[in-house]
Amino acid sequence: MTFGGAFSNHIAAIAVAAKNHDLDVVGIIRGEELVDSWRQNPTLLRAYEDGMRFKFVSRETYRKKENLDFLESLHDEFGNFYIVPKGVPILWP
């Protein structure tokens, strides 16, 4: 699981990395207004094609990404997960 905006290179990179390692991945996307139009966004469309599932949240909710109650709600929805934080380099084998 990771967090990012609609045009986030991080979202795209994590989707490809998860695909290459046969991992399930969820992107928590800032901007709930995109829920019906994300297919028109090239970054999100590519991430989806690479296997990423999305949860769109409001900007207010997105700011709570380190809040334990919010993280617990994500656990309730998706089960166990590991968060890949933004800005962390991905090391290839």
C-alpha cells in the first residue's frame, strides 16, 4: 500500500515494482473527485494496468495518512499491509 496524488511518479513506480514482484498493491489516492474520472488520467490508468487497486480519499482524509484510526480503517478494509512511504528508493536485485 502506498499514498500519492493523481499524477504521482511514486504511484506509477510502486505499481510497476509490485507487478514485477507479483505483489498485490493498493494506492490511496488524494482527491475523491477522481473516483469516476481516473481512467482519463494517464498515470492512474497505467498504474491500474500494472495491477494497482485504488482507494480515493478526500484531501482532508489524506492528511491523516499517519493517523492510527485511519490506518486501522484501512486494515479493516484491506487486511494486513505494508506501507511503502513516498521518497523511499526502490532497490532492484
